[in-house]
Amino acid sequence: MLERTLKKDRTEVTFVLPADIPPGPVSVVGDFNDWRPGVHTLKARKDGKRAVTVALPMKSVHSFRYLAAGDYWFNDETAEDQDGPNSRLHT
């Protein structure tokens, strides 16, 4: 799930997943972090889910995927659309 918070000069996008599906560490990897795993790792929240927030430029489009333990790549089913094998979000 994607949560957005509009700020004066940016959009903060929070990537949210269940606490244990998939198990183990998960990071969001995309064009906004040069597709580098581990830069934006999801952390536990008080509501029992995992999340990480990334500040992105307003009115931009980004491709991303999630990377879990065991080299398991997957998409966000709540994203607006797809970009080939990747999820895509609009800020």
C-alpha cells in the first residue's frame, strides 16, 4: 500500500506492507535510489505493519519494486500502474 503526504516542495510516499508477508527484511528499490537494495528498508510500525517513507519531487513518475530475503522481487498491487516488470507511482 502507498500512503502520500503532500508537503510544500515534495511528496512523501510511505511504502507499507504487512508485518510478516513476506517474511524477513524487505526494501523498496527504485529509480529514486538508483535501484540499490537496502537503502530504503521497511521498519516495524506501531500498527503492526512495516513501512518506509521516501521524499520525492512533486509531479513526477517513479518505477519501483520490493526486494525481500532470498532475492524475492515483487510489485505493489496498489500502485497506479506498471512499467514493464515494475510498479509505477505518480506524485
